[in-house]
Amino acid sequence: MARRPPGSTRLASLAFRSHLHGIYALYTLCFVLFLASATLAEHYGLPRKWIGFVFLAAPVVIYAFIGIISRTTEAAEYYVAGRRVPAMYNGMATGADWMSAASFLGMAGTLYLAGYDGLAFVMGWSGGYVLVALLLAPYLRKFGQYTIPDFLGARYEGNLVRQIGVAATLLVSFIYVVAQIYGVGLITTRLTGIASFEIGVFLGLGGILVCSFLGGMRAVTWTQVAQYIVLVVAYLVPVVWLSVKQTGHAVPQAVYGQQLQKVTEAEARFLTDPKEQEVIAAFQQRADDLSRKLQDVPRALAAEQQAMEDRIASLKAMNAPQRQIQAAERALTTLQRDPAAMAEGWARERDELLARAQPLGGMPAHARPFAGDPAGTPAEQQAYEASRRNFLALVFCLMLGTAALPHVLTRYYTTPSVREARESATWTLLFISVLYLTAPALAVLVKYEVFNSLVGTPFDQLPAWIANWAKVDPSLMSVVDINHDGILQLGEIKIGGDIIVLATPELAGLPYVVSGLVASGGLAAALSTADGLLLTIANALSHDFYYRMVDPNASTARRVMISKVLLLIVALAAALVAARRPADILFLVTAAFSLAASAFFPALVLGIFWKRANRIGAAAGMLAGLGVSTWYLATTQPWLRSALGLQGEPTLWWDIEPISAGVFGVPVGMVVTVVVSLLTAPPAPATQAFVEGLRYPRQPG
């Protein structure tokens, strides 16, 4: 085939970009008109239930349409979108791929609950893209191919390191995608009003599959660009509205300090409020009662059984509704069938009560850097040092994890050139900073709203959204009048971090259309990341395992078909796990970062910048790093300990929390790779030349 003249290629590229500008400008205009139409419909009486369905269905239909028209069976199009995604659009797609349910839903919620400590997520995730741009993106694009295991297989001379890379990709991506599907289920359940969270998970799964099943990376890329537009508008509208409502200014970042000062003043009032002290004492009393029960469990269970029998008899004597009698009888049956589980439930309830028997509802002062006091008692000094170590460890894990996530790094294979790969990393950082600079302001504005509008409200006048969210998941939203004064105190409300963003419009009294918009944005964030993750998992199995190691002669059509089937199987498996609600969104995602950093970062960076790194060293380093992080997570994280049947109290190394397990795994992986590489034979001269060629191109890329 004759080579196309350079001028013709450039004109074709300009025409393609101009075409993209026109399509997405029209899409944005239609999106704005859709919002205006929905607002008018609500004004003229369209029920909220229908608004929720519209904001759930309409975006998914659009994403599905993009996926359908982007369908392909060509390998280059399916795996890397034909390597023709311009830098700016790749930055938008990567931004959407990156701004998962954790970023959209969890980050502002974590900042709300943790205050200053939550800034570790902003710093870590933002800093990670600097590492991507400097250390990885351009070199991976110069290498070409389709996946990260592809790079590992070529750089480390064979399938050993490729196999470990495939296994690590599956582990990291599966954990990450479970978190996204959990977020999709949460949003779908709230928007549709269905009673079952599990049904919401599988409804949302359908939206995920239509975006990625038919067109692979090509469909996912152009869908993610559309999703970025939705999610950034959805995130900014309520926070700007809140900012105008509270301060009269439309730039929330500019009034962040002003509102933070007011929040700090309110916290000082709550610390000395007698009503708040009553709430703390009441929670402490209930916790003490449970502690006494746990000291003599058989006697407490016998007393509990007698009390339940008396209650059932009383309900029957009063001709109470049958549902109340049946509920009491089920509780008695549960107690009689499994007394050990009842005792375990008491212990769990006691721990939850103790957590709430703290000032400010168990939240730290928002502006206080770290826990404890560096000038206080020895215990306070130790708490301060442990808090600071955890902050730095989390930043470390998030930065290196960002620079090692396979589904993110694969996006840099899709650009036309090495230069555009580097530019797209810059665009990505710009696009994600829009959210990351807004999240801290959103957390403070929401906390100000809770402190000044919600706290002090009579229980019989509480807004309906509280009860609606409690129906979705009582662990995410609950209120209890524990001191029986009929007035909501700060300590009596529990808000889970995962719903802070979703509940913001209702908390601020905004039209329900804005609630639908925010939910639609969260859905876009979760769908975009889930699409990329599922595609990464399916490609690792079909391309890196099946094609590279099982059947190298497989046709392109067969490889793509296998990838689609595997994508469906993995999606269903992830949905089944997500339906069990294994942990909160942010923990699941952060655990994936620690594992990705431990497994991939040493092998990738040393593979690019140190030509002496060899196959045995990389394999040993990846296994050692991943093994250390996995072991630390499994033995210290409460949910995992319970799932594995581990007893007793976990032992933390230097007080480092489980989500920062990568702070141990990465150094171990780096040291093991270097030491084993030096003790074994160097790579072949051709491989060393390959490494030199990655870093020192002979001609501009």
C-alpha cells in the first residue's frame, strides 16, 4: 500500500478533530436543553419518580447509542481505539475513566467526615498524574502494543512476568470494578425508588455493558468523553448553587476559607453544648449496657429471650398489627437459632455506639491537621505521629498507585503519537483538577449547611430526603432522638460519606432536577470507570493470556469475541460481589491503589529507566511486593479478617492503616527486583537496546 503523504495525513487529522468538536458541541447543547426541559417538567408537576427514571434512562440510552455506533471487530480499534484519539479528547476520556465513583461520590464525603486528613486523597490522586506524565505515559506509547502485560512480556523477555502482570491486573481491576458497580447500584436504587439494592446493582450493570460490550476501547473512549461532560456539570452545579446561597459568590473555591472559619466556630459551640453532651452520655450508656451483656453472654441471652417472649405476648394481647408480631417472632427465632451471631451483633453494635459517643458526632475538627497534639501528653503525641504517618503513607500509595493502574495506563496507547501521549496526561490533570479543587469546598459548604440548617430541626419537621436515604441503606443515613428532646442534635445524625454528594441538592433545598442531575453525574463517573476496568480485565484474559500464551494463531475476530464473552462473565461476577456490600467505596478503591503500586510500579519504572532489570528480578519483585501488600490488607482490615475467620486484634506496623499497605509493598518490590536482578544474568543485549530506545529516541516522536 502506498504511504499517505504527510500533508494528507495532517489534513485528515485536522478534519477528524473538527468533526469531534462539532459532535461534542452539539451533544453539550442537547444536554443543556434536556436539563432545561426537565426543569420545566418538574415546575409543571412531573412526579419525582419519573424525573428519577428520566435521569437514569436518558444518559444510559445516549451512552448505549455511542457504544452501538462504535461497534467493531478490528483488533486495533477494539483494543486501542485505532491510536487516533487526540490529546485533549484522550485527556477527557482518561479524566472520566479516572473520576470513578470514589472520586465523584467518595472524596467529598471523606473530606466531610475526616476534614484535613481527607486532603491526602486530593494530593495523592493529583500528584499521581505528574508521575504518569514524567515516568510512564510517553514511554509506553512509544512501545505501542495494546496492554500493560504486553509491555512486561516484551521488556522482560517472555511470558513469566506477563503471567504475573495478568494476574495482578485481574486482582486490582476486579476490586476496583466492584466499587464502581456498588456505586452504580446505590445511585440506581435511589433514582428508581426500587426497594432492593441488589436489583439496583444489576439494573446498573446493564448500563455498563452496553457501553463497552460491542465496541471495546473505541466505544469506551467516545462514551467516556460524553460522560465527562455530564459528570463535571453535575458536580459543579450544586456546589456553585450552595456557594451562591450561603455567600452570594459563584466561585466556591474563593469562599472556602470564609466558610471553613464559620464551620470552625460552629464546632466550638457544639463542643460545649449541653444537649450534645446529653447525646454523648446516652450513646455511652447504651454501649456500657451492651458491654455488661457481653461479660455474661448466656445470662444476657436468656434475659433477652424472655423479654422477646413477653413482647410477643403483649403484642398479641393488644391485637397489634400482624407484621409487628411476625417481626418480633422472627427476632426470637434468630436469637434461638444462632446465639453466637447475636453476641457478635451486640459487639458490633457496641463498637458503633462508642464511635458515636464522641464530640462532633465522632468527626474531627475540620481544620485540625492530624489527630492528637504534638505538645500534649505522650498518648496525644503518639496519636499525632501516627496520624501524620498515615497521611503521608496514603499520599504515597495513591500517587504510585495512580501511576500503575493498568486501565489508566492503557489509555496512553490510544494517542496518535508519543508527544500527544504526554500532552494528554497534562490535559487529564487539568480536567480532574476541576473536581479535585472543588471537592474540599463542597465538603465545607455541606458541613455548614448541616450545622446551620439541619441541626436544631424538630424530628417531626425533618425533610423527607432523610427517610428516603435511610430506606436505601440505614448504614448510610440514620437519625435517632437518643436524648428524647424532640430536636435533632449533631450527634444524633449519621451520614455516610458515600451519599454526601448525592444528598447535597436535597440538603440545600434545590429542585429535584438537580438531584437527578447529580445522580446522573455519579452514574456517569461509575459507568465510565467500570467500562474501562471491565475492558482491561477482558483484554488481559483474551489478549495477554489466550492469544499470547494459549493460541497465538487465533484470528482477530475470535480474540475480540472471546474478550466480549469474558467481559460479560467478569461483569456478572463483580455485580454478585458488589451486591454483598463488602466495604465502603473509598476503601475498595484505595486498596486497589496499594495493590497496583506494589505489583506494577517497580517493574514498570525499573523496566524503563534501568536496563539491568531482568526477568527473574521483575517476577520476584512483583510477587514480593504484591504478596506483602495483600498479606497486610488481609490481616489488618476488619471486613477481610472476618471473611477469613481471623480472631483477635490486628497488629498494625508503625500504626499504618490497611488502605496504605502499598507503603510496605512498593519498597519491598523495588529492593527485591534490584537485588535479584544483580544476582542473576543480565537481559539480552537486544532487550537492553530496547530499553535505551524507549528513553532515547533517535528521531522526534
